[in-house]
Amino acid sequence: ETGVTQTPRHLVMGMTNKKSLKCEQHLGHNAMYWYKQSAKKPLELMFVYNFKEQTENNSVPSRFSPECPNSSHLFLHLHTLQPEDSALYLCASSHVGAGGYEQFFGPGTRLTVL
Amino acid sequence: DQQVKQNSPSLSVQEGRISILNCDYTNSMFDYFLWYKKYPAEGPTFLISISSIKDKNEDGRFTVFLNKSAKHLSLHIVPSQPGDSAVYFCAASETGNQFYFGTGTSLTVIP
């Protein structure tokens, strides 16, 4: 595997379900990100992890819970979501401190909440 | 309030001609800018970047121009090819960690 991978690619869940999204980066980066992309809206940054420490949480509801066990893996745990949470969830990684700030994205998980 | 805006949701260009995608921002503290390209069912792919110390950066057919006084950047693709048809996002950051994205411009290159 190369780059940034995300599983599952598609997820349909009910409002009472608990599920998790997984992201893995194979680029040796030290920062990882979760973004949400809703229709007709810009990409919204949800969480940032630098060196496994969460450094940003952009007022995301507590029904979204991130976990970063190491610098290569990032999870987004989902619990009692709402239909308006249906969106494309993108994971990204970057190497902070190397002079460049480019973020590399995974293919995303298309989430539908019924 | 959106800090990065792409006011043209779509653009059509003839193959071989120049494509110009525009992006405006409001925060004068932004000092690093990225352009991404996105195909359907894929994540955004990094294209080209520019920092505020430059006003131009070129990579093959892609050139990004930055006008700091106007808080405006643009991506030029020349010559445009059908494979360039995608959604293009600009993004800006002050810290290099938190990027603000525009809503994207869908480019169609007509053969």
C-alpha cells in the first residue's frame, strides 16, 4: 500500500449505530487530519494530530471522537450520528516542519446516516 | 464566514487553450497556498503550492500566481488537456497546519 488509505470507502449507518473510520498513511508523515466535505460546501477541517497529539478540534460535536494511536494511523469513531452528518470524510497527512506544508489525502469514506 | 472563495463554480475551456482558475482570500496573514485537483470518487491530489515570499511558481503546464495586495491567487493551465477535467480547490494557511479550502471550480476541457 502506498500513500494514504481509508476504510471503508462507503458506509451506511443508522442513527443509533456505532462505527469507526480508519485511515493509514505510508508516507512517514508526522501530522494527520480529518476533514468533512458536504455538498456545495468547502472542505471543513475537523481534527489535527501532530506527533500523535491532538492540536486542533474545530468545534466538532462529541458524537465524533478521533483516535491517533501512532503517527501512521488515525481513526474517527462515530456514535449516534444525525442525517446531516452524511458527507464525504477525508483523511490527510503531512510532514510538519520539513519546509513544505502539502497535505496528502486519502480517497475518503462516503458516509450516509439514515 | 468563508476565508477562501472560489467564485466560479464551473469553467469550460477548449483543448489546447489556457485555463485560468481564480481564488480570493480575506485573511492577510495567510502565507502558504495550495492547489488541489479532485476526480470523482477520489481524494484531492496536490498540484502546486506557493508561499507569500513569491508571486509566481511554475511546474510544467501549471503556474500559480499570487497577488498579495489583492489577496488573490490564480492557477493557469496551459495547454489544457481533456485529462485536466476535474474539480480544482485552492487552500490557504497561516500556520501550515490549518488550511482553509475554497468550494472548488469544476473544469471541463473540451476536446
